[in-house]
Amino acid sequence: MLADNDSVQLKRNDLDSYIRQFANRFLTLESIGVLLINSDFRIVEASDMICAVFGCERSDVIDQPVEAWMSFVDMQQRPFDRSLIEGASFRNRELNWTRDKISIKLMLDGETLQEDGLITGAFVLFRDVSHLLNLEEQIRRSDRLKTIGQIAAGTAHEIRNPLTAIKGFMQLLNRTLADREMVKEREFVGIVLTELERVNDLVSDFLLLSKPKEAKRASMRVGKVLQEILPMIRNEALLHSVTVIYRPKPELPPILADKELLKQVFLNLGKNAIEAMGEGGTLIIRENHYPYESDKIAIEIQDTGPGIPPDFLDKVFDPFFTTKPQGTGLGLSVCQRIVHDLGGSIEVLSSEEGTKFIVWIPYDGGERGD
């Protein structure tokens, strides 16, 4: 039998081994990052997540003063300073970070390390909460859409009934005017019929918000969906002297979606991008995949227009919000509703160099695909 001292020493060795294993595993986590800092406010260790998010190598970080590292990664908003190693701990401090036009919201916790009552260093935990905040925003928007849907459901059919009658009588009037060769009057009737069609389209969008079309999901390659709508997008682009660049990624796995609804989303986003650029410009449609969204593919629709003003960026998916003189403000709301019902999401990034919409669609776990 082991002596009591030997038994205690063995347990301590086991504990040290477990702690080392935990520390090594913790440093490789993708969702949580950690900076270890000594009493001189120099970095002792940086986890993989820190290097990935801030675009630096571990060798560039270790033994560097924290201020020097912040300057190296061009951190304009400095979330903590030397007061941390003087005992000024903090919780849930926000840091907004943008790299390669991808915005990330981080929550930071800072705490000191002590031994025998003396501060020997500190650590800072970085938690990526972007997805949680996006989910909260999706829920808020979903609630708004639900409210509008309830209103739409009660009024859309009542609007369509008189519309149908008006359209029918206008078509009869148009035939009568044609028989009498009243050209000028027929032009007026044509304008009325066009506007009635616009109202009918608006009512259709109302109905889609209130009761979305039942999705007929099937396994498919997103590239095949894009290739089917590309001729329509190119024709639209030709009218505005816009160049269309399509960058496929055939190795992406299949998705589970409704092809027709997905076409509606991509056509809407493509036409919006073309109209935003006016005359000239470049529209890039790209299939992509990012490691931090391991279960989804990304379809990026990017333009070289003037961009969306920062004050408007959070409102683009709100029903009835539009910057177009003839817009209804329902197009992007409908797109978001469709993608959300497919288990995905839509993200928008914008600057003076242009706007990029990213449509995230989950993989099909069955790995089929046409």
C-alpha cells in the first residue's frame, strides 16, 4: 500500500496533469479567447481564438507589452489598461471588432491573478457573442413581421376583391377604346392597369409576410440555383451597364432548401444591388464558406455602389423601410422571412466602397444534392 504522503503526491500529480490538459484545450477553443498578462503588463500567453480574431501570430504576441499589441492590431477602442493589474477587474465589457469587413461583437471579462495576497498578473477572457446578438435581433424582427402579418392577413383579401373588379372593368374599357381607336385614352388606361399590378404585387408581399408559401425543401447545390437566375440578373445588369462576376465554389456541400423561394431571395438581392449602383459598377456573386460558421455556406452578393448610410444599416430589414422613391420596403423583409424559415440568416455589411449581403444557408446533413 502507498503511504499517505505518496497517495497525496499522486493525487497532486494527477490534478496537475488534468489542469495542464484543461489549459491546453482551453487555449484552442474557437468561441472563447484568453490573454494571460504578467505584472509588467506583458502578454505571457494568447489563445488561438485571439490570434484568429485579431489577425496576428502567436510569436508576434508573446512577451509584448499589451499596449504594443493593441497598436499592432490597430485596436482603436481599447477595452482595458494597466489598471487591470492594479486590481481593477471588470465584467461584460463590450468590444466591437471589424476585420476583413466582418464585424464581431466581443464581451470581455478581466480578473487579477494573486499569490499570497500579491497581484502576480491578470487574465482577460474574450467571448464572441455576435451570434447571440444576431439571434436576438432576428427574434425582434420576427415579432415585428408577425404583427404586420396579422394586420396583412385581415386586410389583404379585402383589398384584392375591389382590385379584381377594377382591373376587370379597366380591361373591358381598354377593349372598347381599342375598337374605337382612341389611342390617347388607351394610354391612360394602360397606366391605370400598370399601377393596379403594382398594388397587386404589394398585396402579394403582404400575404407572404402573413402566411409564407409552404416551402418544398429538397437537397440541392446552391451553384445550380444561382446559375439558373444568372441570365435574368445579367439582363438586368446590361440595362444599367453593370458588370456581373460570378465566383462559384463547386466543392461546397449541398443545402436543403426550396429552390423557387431561394431564387426569389437571390433575384431580389441582385436587382437591389444593381439599382443601388445606378449606371456602371460591378456586381460580385460569390459562393463561400467560413470556419466560424462550420454548418452553413455563405452566398455573398456584393456591389460597388455608394453604400448604405450607417443610420440606415439597422433598418434595412424593417418592413416598409426603403430609400427608393417607388419602393414598398417589403422586399428585404420577405427575403429575410424566407431565409429564416429555411433555418438561415441574412447579414449586411456596408461602407463607402459598396454593400455586401451574406445569405447563410445550413448544410443538408444527408449530403445528397442534385
